[in-house]
Amino acid sequence: MNSALLSTRGLTCRFGGLTAVDRVDFDVRPGQVHAILGPNGAGKSTLINLLSGELRPSEGEIHYRQRPIHGLPAHRVARLGIGRSHQKTNIFPRLSCLENCRLAARIHLGGVIASWRSRATARQVDERAEQALATCQLSHRAATPANAMSYGEQRQLQIAMVLATAPTLMLLDEPLAGMGREETARVTELLGALRGDYTLVLIEHDMDSVFALAERITVMVDGRVLETGTTDTIRGSSKVRDVYLGRHQQEEA
Amino acid sequence: MLHRYPKRVPIMMLTLTAILVLYPLWGAALIGDGSEFFLEKLTLMLILGLFAMSLDLLVGVIGLVSLGHALFFGLAGYTLAMASPSYSAASLWWMMPLVMLVSALSALVIGALVLRTRGIFFIMTTLAFGQMLYYLVSDASFTGGSDGLFIMFKPTLAIGDLTLIDLENPLHFFYFVMGVTLLAYLFLHWLIRSYFGQVLDGIHDNEHRMQALGYATYGYKLAAFVISGVLAGVAGMLAAMQYGFANPAQLGWHLSGEVLMMVILGGMGTLFGPLLGAFAYELLHYAFEHLTVYWQLLMGLTIILIVLVLPKGLAGLILDPPRFRLPGAGMKGLFRSGPAALFKARLGPALPHEHDEGRHYE
Ligand SMILES: Nc1ncnc2c1ncn2[C@@H]1O[C@H](COP(=O)(O)OP(=O)(O)OP(=O)(O)O)[C@@H](O)[C@H]1O
Ligand SMILES: [Mg+2]
């Protein structure tokens, strides 16, 4: 546990009678890509929302760098270096790509007042925003309003915005959802390039991408952790194959 | 970004400013005997325009619909009345900062509470605070009860014995109000395009996302609430100077509703829209009042009609002028395709379903 960047113990979230996340123990090691798999309604997004402070746990603890962060509001968690993207596209549609990223970068570089007081800081914000766009191959779209771009590009912008916050840990909720084959390949490659520089928690339904990217995988079913292990372990696990991968393959067949 | 306007907006603003500045040249010639009275009307319109702009920062820019904004307007009037000496004029040099300070402190306290609520609850709590103060000043003796308090002398604006602007002179007061309103406009114009304004814009679009990015949105909203309250207070102080009294009506929900209508009529979030909205509202009010005793009915119907036809208010007319794309060539084509086509050609761009929501002005 102590080598983990982020860990949860007994993490539970109830919505009325429904236990969406049920006593989850979850460890993310620094520098790794950790994927969360699970059928629809398994509680994956709820888990991410708990980690990012957007939901408060009903029970249990979350430790980030050995410090408790459960109960902190979302903006405090974000300031600690935990950046996230949402399952639903969540960008500022009227702002340009660059402005979207500047907004993300600014709050992590001293906020509005620092940019006002120091030109150097304002430039730093610009640079970081431009760099995030470049990483996501969106530089040519810098001045384009977000709502004028294709769906795939908007998803890329969402990743760029997380990058612009210069996070240590990135929580990405289905970054590939709804993308075409070509876009999926491109963004998978992009995420692969981030490996090593960032710690990634990745929810994803696209198996090929998950197996290509992830070092560790946690499989969730009905709010519980079914199994956690290296990619190979999960691939070989009969429990997982029965409960989840089997279902997945049946759907595809 | 959202707030990049076409050139015709500053051109229009400058033209309107010039027309107002030159009032002494055309006022008497055009209006005759009533020109003094009309000057006072214009002064009031400018004051209400300032008031409407201050509300636009909340309603249009952040998306916080307040039904208690008159609280700051009226409170400033009472501050002026109570702080003015009875038998001489106060100095604006310290009256203005005092009013701004009182407005800022009250907005800070009230904002800290109401901003904890959202949506309909925000509307209700702002209304409740407004009504609380309304009943307080209506009943208390130190505020003159329902009669209010008189302000015998307008504050002076002087350095030593040298009067800079004689505020008792209606024309000078008009110019003074215009200067203040113009300054407020420029300040707000700058503010909503600044880094701070971008954050407010982001909160309007998606507060949740802003928090996930790391913004403590509550603090930004509170800062904007205070700025808005201070500007409303300045407007309220000018109004009390103009009327010569502070009265409970100056902080009731009626006025809060009216200023909200000015903002909607003019076009939310555009700043120059609410300014125009205040003028339009007052002109309509004035015209209908003279026409019939049922003027409020007419007024209501007219406003409903304008809002239906112009969902983005008067500002929408200027930002997105109706194009007279007539069907066919010239008048002949018009007759051929009948009145329905004409209606569509005239109102087309203003009809809601033909609007793409995310339209931005560059
Ligand atoms: N705010 C909420 N209020 C009530 N129930 C909720 C809420 N959010 C999620 N749930 C429920 O919790 C369960 C888990 O939802 P969650 O969104 O975490 O699933 P998921 O694993 O992300 O699924 P998907 O793959 O479809 O995104 C679902 O049954 C969902 O209906
Ligand atoms: Mg989900």
C-alpha cells in the first residue's frame, strides 16, 4: 500500500438503496497505466467521481501520497494534481481550443490574480496550453471554437485540458467512447505516449486499447472489485473470463 | 470568445453617447417646454441603465438570476440620506466611498449566504433578503417608515471652495451621471473580457467542470456579486440624489423585477443590451403611461411580444441584424410568395428554432 500513489480502503458509495461502489480497495502505482474494466453500471464512473472529489464516499478512505483526501471538494483535489476527464464530453463549447486549455492551465499557475500581476506567468499559461494542444495533435485547431470541431477532436481536446492542468495523476473516463476506428487508434497512441510521464487511471470498453495500454487492470462488477492484477493475469483469469470477458465476447458475436 | 463584438456595436454606443452629450443643442428645439423634464427622464434612464448593467454581471454573465437586486440600489439611497447632514450638503468625495463600502459589505454578507444556494433557491433567497430589508425600512422610525427620508441638498463635488460640477444643476448632474455610467460600462466591458471574466463565463457554461479543473467557483461568484452590488449601490445613490429622497419602493421586489426585465429586454450578457433595455423600458413606460390608465397591461404585452420575437433582446437585433432576404427578386417575388414568406424573411433570424445555440460573435 505504501508504494501506491493513490489507494482506497473500503470505499463505498450508496445512492439511496443502490450501492454503486461497494467496499472497494484500489491501489494505483506511480507511473503506471491502470485500467478499470467492467460492464455498464458496474460503478466505474462512480469510483472515478469519488476519487476526484465530485462525489463524497458514504464510507471508506482515499489516500493520495499517503494523505487522506476523502471529503475534500473537487477543486481541492484537482489542485493536488489529480486531473480528470468526464465520460460525457465536457468542454467549453464557445471557447476556442486554446482558450479551453488556458482556462485549465491558469488555475494551476497561480490563478487569475497571478496572470494579472505577472506577464511572465500569463505567458507560462499560454505555453502550457499550447504544449497540451501540441501533445494532443490539436495545434492546428488552436483558434477553432470547440463546438465547431468533430466529436473525436472534442474528445482529444478533453484530454488536452487535463494535460494543461499539469497533473500527476490523470483519471480518464472512457476517453475513446464513440470514436471511429481511426480516431481510436490515434488517441490510443497518444495515451501510450503519456505513459511514463503521468500515472493514468483509465476506464475503457475498447479491449484492444486496454490490453495495449494498461499495465494493471481492475475488473469491477456490481460495484465490487472482481479481480485486480497485471494485464496478463487478467487476460488469463477464468473468473474474469466467465463474468466479464465472456459476456463481452458474446455481445460481439 | 463570446464577447468579441462586431464594429457596429462600439459605433452605435459612440453615436448614442454623442447624441446624449449634445442634448442642449437639440433638446429644447425638439421637445420645447418639456425639455427640462425630459432631461431628468434621460438622467433617470442612464441611472437605471447602470443599475441594469450591474445586474447583467450576475444574470447574463454568470447566469445567477437575482430577484433582490434593488436591495443594494435602495440601501445606497438610505445610506446617502442618513449620512447627509440635515442643513447642508455632504461632499461626494467621502459620500461616494461610503456608499460603495456599505454596498460592498452588504453584498459580501448577503452573497456569502445566497451563493450557497442554486437555481430556484437562489432566486427565492435573493427575493427574501430584498423583502426583509424592505419591511425593515418600511416599519422602522429611523428610516422614516413608509415615507422614507428626504435629502435636502445634493452632495457637492468640490475641491476646497471650487465647485467642480454643480450637481444641483440638472444639466451638470446629467453629465455627471453619464460620466459615471460610461466609466462603469468601460470597467465591466474590461472585466468580462479579463481572465476573471473568462472564469465567470466558464462558471456560466459549466460550473461543475470549472471545479473539476481546480477553480473554487464560490469565491469567484462572491467577488462578482460584490462588484455587482457596489455598482447597483452607485446607481441607487445617484437615483436618490435625483429624486431627493430615499423611499422603500427603491428597494422593493417591484424594482428588482423591473430591472430584471430591462436586462432581458435588452439582451442578457451583452452589457450594452441592458443599457439599451433600460432606455427602452422607460420610454415604453413613459409612452404608455400617457396613453392609457391600463398602461401596465400594454407594457406587459409589449414586453412579452418583444421577448418572443427577439429571444436575444434588443442586443440580438444589433449583433445579428435581421437580413431582408426576400424571396424572389424584389417586390414582385414578395407578392408571389405571399405574406407568410415576408414574415419569415423579416423575422427569420430572430425565430428561436432557426438559431444555432452555440453561435458566437467574432
Ligand atoms: N448520481 C447518481 N444517482 C443515483 N444513481 C446513480 C448515480 N450515478 C450513478 N448511479 C447508478 O450507479 C450505478 C453505477 O453507475 P456508473 O455510472 O458508475 O457505472 P459505470 O460503470 O460507469 O457504467 P458505464 O459503463 O455505463 O459508464 C448505476 O446503476 C447507476 O445507475
Ligand atoms: Mg461510466
